[in-house]
Amino acid sequence: MRITIVQGAFLPVPPVLGGAVEKIWFGLGREFASRGHVVTHISRGYGSMACEEFIDGVHHIRVPGFDTPRSLVRLKWRDLLYSRRVLGALPKADVLVTNTFWLPVLPLRPDLGKLYVHVARYPKGQIKFYSKATRLQTVSGAVRSAICAQAPRLAPRVKVIPNFVSRSGPTSIGPKRQQSILYVGRVHPEKGIHLLLEAFVQLWAHGLRGWTLRIVGPWEVKQGGGGKQYFGSLREKARVVVGHSVEWTGPIFDVDVLNAQYRESAFLVYPSLAERGESFGLAPLEAMAEGCPPVVSSLECFNDFIRPGSNGWIFDHRSPNAVGSLADTLRTVIAGAHALQPVRECAQRTAEEFSLTRVADQFLSDFEEVVRQ
């Protein structure tokens, strides 16, 4: 089968600047190629990356893209410019996979492949313009419901195939982990970092000692962060109240180094507030694969794999006292930190259901169905 994968305008592939979608499709492309399929992966040109090269059997083509702007209008305009550039690079294919905003709207020749739109985030009303798509694939039941509500006539074309997660190697699930609470993701208000910091401060005020809060992720706007002012306010509050008990590592894009963070930490906290932005939450599942159970907000997308008390915990981010709800959950987890092994084991078993081979099987089966239509 000939498969073309088109990424967005703002992050390169391989995912040297991070990006869950870029990481997922980079891995899937290599898996498809290893099974004998002809894979072309088109993405943003970046730095010294070659305009064209082969990586693990995948033909990578890179076209000029952009850094992420602050303005939504500029973001959509730059995505359009990038998508028009992509048109000239598209090879003949059986399936054309894309998560760009504009490419599904632009005129596409039939020989470029059946249009397979990957809806990576909560839809913002654009789905009704994607009537040319043979498939609208998304990663969670929550986003599927949103797509069907916004474009009911396209509901029969919607398919849920989750993100995959890969373990990096043998994982310790015993009691030797550090007394460290980990967050991995963009340092942005919609991710709820301020709630996490305030909850940690609240526990500190009530006598918590010996625990560290480690924040891993980018704060710069061009990398999807909340910007200098938001980051500065968080750091200043942490410095004044709890000092060195909060660590700011910045982004970690090396998968092995990031997985080491998961393996060293007692548990992960992912307090996302993005009601119309969070589609799956890859970081919690990555942590689970490394035996690091997650505490997550009560967004619907987490219901696909979090079973409270068994493989993780959920706090009520919609509560009038969301900080108190998170602090209470953290207090419970910390109090039982000596007995988390069953939770770690259950978390790992859950993550195994989302292996690369299983997810690739689902995609290839769906591609075959789409091609037959």
C-alpha cells in the first residue's frame, strides 16, 4: 500500500521539538514501512534537516514551515501557506493522511489517495468543511462525540483509533522511586500548571516535606507554551513559597531521557483544563507504560484508559475549589506511596493495550477498508 503522511506547519519530523502528533506518526510511519508499505512523510523543514531523505525505510520530504505564532489568525494563514506548498510535494498514493487544518479543503487529485483526516484535537467547527474526507479518524470517544455533534452527516465516516505508547525497556515498579511528583507537557495555562503549583504549595503549608515537584515542558510560545509572563509568575511563586522543592527542567525531547523521568518519579500529575483542546493525553499513558501512575483532571478523554483507584486517579477540575480537589487527591496518593505497586502494575497492563503493533494493525486495517470504498 502507498501511504502519504502530512504533518502540520509548525513542528518538524523527527520530533526534535516534541509534539505528540509528530511523535505518533513518526513511529507509525516506520512501523508501516517495516511491514512492506511504501511510506512518504511530509513535514516542516527545520534547521539542518535535509529537504529529502530516507529514515528506516520512510521517504521524508520537508517543505518550508513556520514557528508557532501567538495570533490565531496568523496561525491559520501560515497553515494555509504551508498546505499550498505541500500540494506540490504530494506523491501518488492509496491513502493520504493529514492533520493540517487546510489541506482537506484544498483541491486534491484522486491519484493522491483517499483523504484520511487525523483529528488530533477537539474540533473547533472545521469538520463540516471536510466533506471530501473518506475517513475522519480521532483518538478518543470524547472527540468522536464532538465531531458527530458538529457534523452529524459525517458521523458514519468517523473512526476512533487511539495513540500508541512504547515502553523503552525494563521498568522498576518497586518502592525505590524518588519522592518526586512529575508533570510532563506544555507549560501553558490550559494545562493547569498553576493549579498543580497551588495544590503543592497548599500541601507544603500543611507540613509536606521531602517531596519534589518536577515540571518538564516548554514555556516559549513558539513551542506551544504560555509565554514568559506566565512562566515567570509560576517560578516566582514557587521560589518564594517552596524554594528548591519545585524543579523546572524545560522541555525534554529525547524519548529515552523522558522515559527515565517517568521511571524515577513516584507518580505523574496531568491537570489539564483544556475542555476544548485535550483529545487524548499522551503523557499519562507514556507514564503508565513506565509504571508511573497518573493523576489527571476529569476531562472526558481520560475515561478511555484511566480507571480511578486501579491504574491512576482523577480529581474534579470543574469544582469551585479545584485546587482543594487536586490537593486532596495528591494527599491521598502521597499517603499511600509505600503501597503503589499494584497500581503501577495495573497501569503498565493498561498501557500494553496501546502498543505500537496493536495500533498499527488498526490503522492498516482501516486503510484497507478506506481504499475499498
